[in-house]
Amino acid sequence: MPDNLSEFENKSVIITGAGKGIGRATAIEMAKRGAKVIAMARTQSDLDSLKEDIGCVTIKVDLSNNEAARSAMKKAGTSDYLINNAGTNVPASLLEMTEEGYETVMGINLRAVLICSQEFARARVACGGGGSILNVTSIAGHRGFKEHICYAASKAGLEGATRVMAAELGEYGIRVNAVAPTITMTDLAALAWSEPAKSEPMMVRHPIGRFAEVEDVATTIVMLLSDNASMVTGTVLPIDGGFLAV
């Protein structure tokens, strides 16, 4: 992708889960390339610091609440792009899974995405179509990681939903794609994978020899949103350093 720092000039993007990690890195990257960023997150201090960094519009919202999610999207208004990045996990095996954990994970990782995408698409269709949706999934939707039963189900379900949305929205000029990152070095992930005994068995399964940084994911998201990917829709692109190839 050309290093065009004005390619998203006069364009706007809604980013959920923008306060930390991949969402924050993507917000910074999109702002750097000229986009107006509408950042959604549930922690006000994260939104405040992001606004100070890039001058974005902020909306505090708990996406696990259906009506709150719909209201936040209406408040955001019509935008050119939607990045469904917000996600959560409640680690548990099938035998230990609780209904509360299931509802929490599926509610944020899948149901909220469908609500946000519906509101975004309705607004785009009403103004003549066009635009793009980008969903953040995970390699956990492709491989059976223990104690990730709800998380894996939510991410695999989101990839299926991505393909359906692409099929349904193509006639309106709306592209829908997803990225499936490997372990990505957010602050929390860095702590979780700091022990060599835990990280090395996973690391050796990555031909590129490292885990992803948040910037790796952010720049790939930007690539898929750009006009350089105008023929790409219904795709799930792994950002995994070759993990799924071996």
C-alpha cells in the first residue's frame, strides 16, 4: 500500500474498542492518514487520552447492552467505515463454561457487531451506499485452543457473518472483510505471554518468528479499507506470521 498520508481525507471511521490495543493503534493510524475518527469504548479515561492524542470524537458505551450499542451508532451518525474491534474473553473449558460467561463473550464479540453493522449499513444505504466494514476476529476461530470455547465460537461465528454481510451488502457498494490476528502484543497479552515456558511452544509455530504487534494489525486493517482493496470483500485475512500455514 502506498504511504499516502491523506488517502482518508474527508472520510470518517467508527472504531469500537478504540481505547486500547488494536483499536487504539488503528485509530491512530487512520487519523494519521487523514480520517475523522469516532472512537467508542467503555472506559472514559482511555477515550480522553485518545482524544488528546488524535483529536477524535469519543462515545462512551458498553456494547454488551443492545440498546446502548444501537444508540451509540445512531449518535455516531453516517460514516464511511466501521471497524468492529471491541472484544472480550472469559476463559473456560466446555466443562466449566457458565451461562454468564457465554452471554458476555457472545454478546460483545458477535451480537454487538451485528447491531453496529446493521446500523452502519442502514445509514450507508440511506445515503446511497458505499463504504466498508472491517471485523476483527482471531486465529482462535480456526484452531482449537483449550479454555477458549466461547471465544472461539464467537470469532468463528463472526467470520461466517462477515461472508453473509459481504454477500448481502455488495449490491449497495459496501465491502465487508475481516482480519484474524494471532497473539498480538497488547499490554495485557505481553503480561500473559511473558513466561518463556508458555510463549515458546506457541512462538515456534509462527514461521516469521514473532507474535504480532498492534501496529501490524492496524496497518493491515487500513490496507483493507483503502481503495487499493476495492475488489476485496467477504475475505478473512489472517495476520498470523504464517501460523495457519503450518
